[in-house]
Amino acid sequence: MNRRDALFTTGSMVLSASLGALACGGGTAVAQNAPKAPPSPPAGGGHAHHGGDASLADAAHACMAKGEACISHCIGMLVSGDTSMAGCMKAVHDMQAVMEGLAAAASSGSKHLPALAKVAAEFCKDCEAECRKHADKHAVCKECAEACARTVAACAKAAG
């Protein structure tokens, strides 16, 4: 990937995120910044309800959070002209898209969770492999890779 492609990809991702924020409306942005009490976890802990898989939902949420930090780091490097993180950013972006659905399916106890977990594990494996390439130089990459590894293990349990 050359610098022009990397900057175009970065710009597209920023535009996409901005449009998403606009679609959510101004009230959401205010609510995100307002202090609020953490939700009470259901009996047994975790995010899952009605027979869901709390450990898998938690793992998917952790992947998304670590992925956000990794993408921010990648964007900073791309903006400075360093395109070495472009593959990492793409893999993390793809992983995050799938983790959002996985977390929702795990929380709700979807009947499709085993099949989705198998597919989601593949996205996490790809992300982990890319992040491991940079883990010795960038802590955010190491943390994202470790979160993906934990999610792969949780997916394996859910997939059966």
C-alpha cells in the first residue's frame, strides 16, 4: 500500500466514523460525555442476558476497545507518513466490525452464536497475526493481539 492509498483509506474511515456520529444525532454525543453510573451486571456477572454467553460478549467488547486504541495509533503513524501499519489497521477495522455483531449475539443468546463464533474467530486470528508483527515495537498492538487471542479461545468454546 502506498502513501496515497493509505491516506485515502484513513480519510474514508474518518469520514465513515463522522457520518456514523452524525447519524446518531447530537443527543448521543452529549450522553457519551455525561457521567453516568455503570449498569448493574446481571446475576452471574458479564453483559449477557437470557441465556447469553457473558464471557464471549466481554471478550468481544475487550477486542473492540483494544482495537480502537490500535486504530488510533495506526492513523497517527499513517498521517506522519509511515505506512507500515496499514495492514494492521485494516485487520483491526475488519475485526471490530465483526466483534460488534458477536457481542450482540453473545449477549442475546442467539441461536446463530456457534456459527458466528467460528467466523468471528477467523477475523480475530487475522487481526492477531497482523498486530503480532508490531507487538515488540507498539504496546497497543500487543494488547490488541492479546485481546484477539482471548476472543479466539472464547469463540472456540461457543462454537462447540
